[in-house]
Amino acid sequence: MSSKNPHAKQPASLRKRPAAAAMALGLSTAVLVPMAAIAQEQKPAAESTLQTVNVIDTALEANPNAEPGVPYKAKYSGDERHKRALAETAQNIQVLTKAQIEDSGYTDLREILDAQPGITLGTGENGNAFGDRYIIRGQEARSDVFVDGLRDPGMTIRESFATEQVEISKGPNSSFAGRGTSGGAVNSVTKQATTAYDYTRLSTGFGTDKHTRLTLDTNQVINEDLAVRANLLYGYEEVPDRAPTDRDRKGIALSTFWTPTDKLDLTFDYYGLDAEDNPDMGGFLVGDVPDRKPAKNVPVYAQSQDFLESDVDILTARLRYQFSPDTRITNLTRVGQTDNGYVVTGARAGTFGKNDPNAGASTITLSTHQGWQEVEYFVNQTNLHLDREIGGLKHEFIFGLEYSDHSVLNGVYNVANSGQNCITGNTATGNNGWCATDANGATVNGLNSLMNRQITKGDWDIDWNVKTISLSAMDTVDLTEKLTAFAGLRWDRYDFDTTTVSRGTTANYDYSDSLWNGHVGLTYKFLPYANVYASYSTASDINGGESDVGSSCGYGGICVDNNNGVSVADSKPEKTQSIELGTKWNLMDEKLLLSAALFQITKSDVMESAPSGSGYESTGALNTGKNRVRGLELALTGMITPKLTGQAGVAFMKSKVLESNVAANEGKVLSNFADNTAFLQLKYQATDAFSFGGALKYEGKKYAGQPDTAAGFNAQGEYSQPVPAYSVLDLFANYRINKNMDVRLNVGNVTDKDYYLAAYRSGSFLYMGDARNARVTLNYDF
């Protein structure tokens, strides 16, 4: 009744390269044709009709987890712990394949995820002030990003050049992923070496805003037991319509696959990324509620010395050993190091002070935001897969053991800005500020070097470390031909140790605790191509679990209640529970997947900042918050007609703060939460050589504020930091020149609409989406 996930590597004796497969097909034909002729002579004429065979053309570089012949649709998860096909899994798992991502024209994980329903972006503090901060189903997920099933700590820039597919697991996921994952998790599945084929693709892209992107993807088979793969990246572009801000990327990913015996295979990977940007912090909000809105015609105020950098180095080793057809073991070991740093400029509405010659006139004032982060981590994960028959039922067990050691050192830069050109406030008598516009609203000369920065690396102020050992058990079993059950249980034992330095005072926070989390699901296949499912899952997070904010209680940092003598060790873990009811329809000979899911996520024992605090101090209220998100998600993925392929989704959600240490928060919506989000990407194959399509993304209005609590509001209870709703249209077209060469055109934000992704809780900066841009990419296979 089920489509089981074929993640177990076949022994070398059973794997075939194309030439070997062709030879095997020829030998099979030579044997079977005479047998068929004899059988035909023996059958009555009425039984001699042969069944039609559908031949699917699959590119050599195709995603191994995709549905054959349908590159937008993933058939399986890249995480081998999901034992069944995605269409038969009792959970909402959205998968973005390499083909769909390439057609969209998106390259950074940040922009890939921002387009997806149920996900929004937020701003943050310190090492995450302009990094990847995701919010899934209303819950923080900035520390819940994984690569090939292992947590990827740190707030780094993440690229897609070495990505096979991106998987978004919706709903609490701690039985798979451990602490955190309250709203879900993101898993990036990387490109791996394979002995199945030789393949090389060179892609060169050029476009507006000095866009240049060169990638190389090559897989070379050394012999039937050994293969190597390399992915290389160089990319540069100015931020569309916001020069001189820019983005610079250099990357390399190497993979080696080796099968020394029929039962053992080994994979060794290296991933390196050097990202160097001069980022644009966008606009800001002006006016008062209800007329508060984004400022218009904000000049590009980034300083020439500004930077946002990520330097990533990761080594991974995988071992798989097949003891028998029913027993195998997988071990993954990873060592990683990431250095992140930024000095960036923010802007906000201001006025000239009373001692300035332009006293009282409006202007734009500039500010400095900075920080650095050094991440080191080690993780070892072992999964034992056992298929056993018990009581007449075949159980597919997975027993897991994991150890991780994550260390993050955060610090500051010493920044001296000597270019003051105006007086702000009413007490200064000499220039004390940096004003981007004059009294008439005109941009000042030399704006991008106005502040005259001198930057040196300063001392560390947060030394964060968490060591965790985990045990897990999972079971998938077909109870009947139509009914399948899944159950999982995970125990995490963690040791938390963080030291902070603030204003010359050193504080240490050290405690240990255990987390228990589970997941159960039931799928009923009422038609050969359709099922309904129900699932219940939990997640837990720890006090101080966000590595980048130290003792900023209001942003996921350490919370204590000094007024009542309550320490970090006295706090309980934050807990999340989810109930989901869904249905999946695998239509068109499994080429089109339709799904719907009703869900409720309730998070309790939430840490909150002090009622009168800023959120940056450690003093807060422990385990006093509670919030709820209810919603409906609809999705479509795959081949709608023989010529039309698509990926679409829509999420309708409502959030509510149920309990808080601030009574006025109760009943309010969660911060950075959009009720309605949608995405539609369609591709039409007009001829064998030419296809075209487009993508439309929509995000409803949301309101900024601190994480896991109510959106910011004023004394009258009105939400004070609105981020307007937006819809953006992108277009693309592909043309195959010959069997080895094709070209793709992408036009982003076709209508050149101003739109905004996220706002800081005060509205003092407002991330902008890219303006209209065009890119042409030439792909050559050899």
C-alpha cells in the first residue's frame, strides 16, 4: 500500500551506470522476447493485448528525490528518517526542488523561504541584525535551520548553489530535530557525488545592476565504486536600484562517494562560502498611527566602510553499512566553523536640534549597528534502521543517538564615526549627528562616506555553549492495507553554559536539564491515490536558547527574575503542542500532489521580558507567556497538465496571545505575523525547446515587535509598527538551443513595486525587497 523511501544505498553489485543498465536491458530483452513469443502462442487472442509503457525522459542531473519526469515535485524527503513518500507522510512537509528554485531566480535561502506560505521574515539583534531570521507559523525559527539533517548553528548567509532541495517541515519537530523547532524546521539537502553518471554543467549569468553569477556543477565517476562531485560559485551584484550597496559570493562544495564493499559506502563533503556584502538596511516608518507608513524616496545611505560578512567552512562524513536487507546503520559526523561580522548603517526620521542653523526642519539621521560572531560546532549522529515483523505486522524502527557541542562567541566592533555634520536634540551645541538630508530634503553631498568610519575588532561580550546528548526511537507500521501509523520519541539532555560581559560586569549562567518530545501520526488511505491523516507533535526550547543575544531576555536570550530570586536554572522549558488534520491527493499518475492541512499550535511557558524593560536586559518573567496559532494551508505541486507544471500554496492563519505578564498583551496578534500568505509558480512548456512562466508571491499586513509576544502597540492599543501587505510578480522563460545548451531569462519584480519584508520593533529600519531586475543565464552541459 505504501511507497517506501529508497534512501538506503544499494550494494555496488546492484547499482548500474547507464552503460551497464543498457547492457542489462539488452540481455533481458534477449531472454524475455522468446519467452513472450511462446506465451503469446499459448494465450487466447483476447488476452494478447500488451499494456502501454510510459517512458519518462529524466535528465542525468535530476534531483534523486524528485518524481521522475516532474522536476518541481519531490517524491521523497532527503532525510532518510522519513520512511515513506511525502504523499503518504502524516505531516505537512513542503519541498522546493532544485529545478523550481532555479526557475524562480532566487539564490539566497532568505529570499527562497520568504516567498513560501506560512513563513515571514523578522529583524533581530547582534549577529542576526541582518541575517537569516525566519518565522514559521508564527514561531521563531532562526536557530532551526539544518543541512542534511544536522543543525546549522549561527546566523550566517546561506546560499543555494550546492542545494538539491529545501524541505520545510511545518509544525513542532523536536522528535526529529531536538530543542527549538516550535513552528517547524528548514532542512537544506545538498548535492552529493554519485556513481550513476558523469555530468558537468557550467552556468553563466549576467544582468542588470552588474549582476554576474558563474556556477559549475560536475560529477565524475572514477570507477564503479568511486565518484567525486564539485560545485563552484562566483556571484556579484549591486542591490537593485540601491547602488553602491552590493552582494558578493564565492563558494565551493566538494563531495566524494566511495563503496569499498558491497555493504559499506562512505561520503565525505566539504562546504565553503565567503560572502561579503555592503548591505542596504532599507527604509523606515514615518507618521503616527493610523497613518504610519514607510518613508518615500529614502536615499541610499549605506557607508562605503559598511560590511556584512560570513565565512563558512564545514566538513561532513557519512557512513552507511548494510548488515542485511532488514538492518542498516548510518552515521554522520560534522565539524564546522563560521565567522560572521557586520558594521551597517541604519536610518530614521529626525529633526534638526534647536541649536542647529536648520532648527526644527525634518531630516534623516543615521546610526551604527555592529557585531561579530565566531561559531564552532561538532555533531555526531547515528541512526540504526531495523525492519522487524512483530505480531504479524512489519515495523520499520529507527533508533538514534546524537551528540552535539555548539559554541558561539559574540563580540563588538570599535567604531569611530568622525563625520558629524548636524546638531540633533536640544542640548548639543556642536555637531553631534549624521544627517542624510538638508533642511530642504535634498541628499547631502558625499552621503556614502559621510560618517567617516574607523573600524577595529573589539572584545567578546557573550560566550555561549550548549552540549547535548540525545536518544530517539521511531516506528512506522502498516496496521492494515489502508492504515499506517507513525510514532516517535526523543530525549535530549543538555548542558548550558554562557558568560556575558556588560558594562564591565561579568555574569555566568550554567545549568542542565532534560527535554522529552514526541510525535504520533495516523494515515488512512481511503483511495489508492488519496489519504487523510492526523498528527500530534511537541517541541521544547530552553532558556537562553538563541546563541546571538546573550542576556537579552526579550529576544530569546537568558531570562532571570532577580526581583523574586529566580535564576536561569529555575526556569522550565518553553513547550509547544500541535494538532494537525490533513489530506493528500497524489493524482495524474503521481505527478500532481494536492494537500490541505488544518492546524493549531499552542506555545506555553514562554519567557517574557520585564513589563517596563527594553528587552535587552536579563530581568524578565519566566514561563508566563502563552500564545496560539490556528490555520489552514492548501498546496499544489507537480504536473497540472502535460504542458503545465506548478508549485502553489496559500496559508490562512490567526494568532493570539493567550497569557502574558502584561495584561494588555492578551488578545493581541503575534509580532511579525501575517494572517495570509500565498505563492504561485507556473511553468508552461510551449514547445519541446521553449517554456515560460512566472511566480507571484503575496504577504498580508503584519506588525513588528519582540519575538514570541504581542506586536508593538501604543497607549490606545493600536498596533504601532505596521509592515504593509505586498504582492510581487516575477517572470521567467527557458529556451533549449541544442541538446547541450539552454538559456533562461528571469525578470524579478516586474512591476517595480516598492515592498517591505520586515521592520524593527521601533520602525527605525524597514527591510526593502529588491527593485525590478533582469538576468540571463546560459547553461552548457558537457
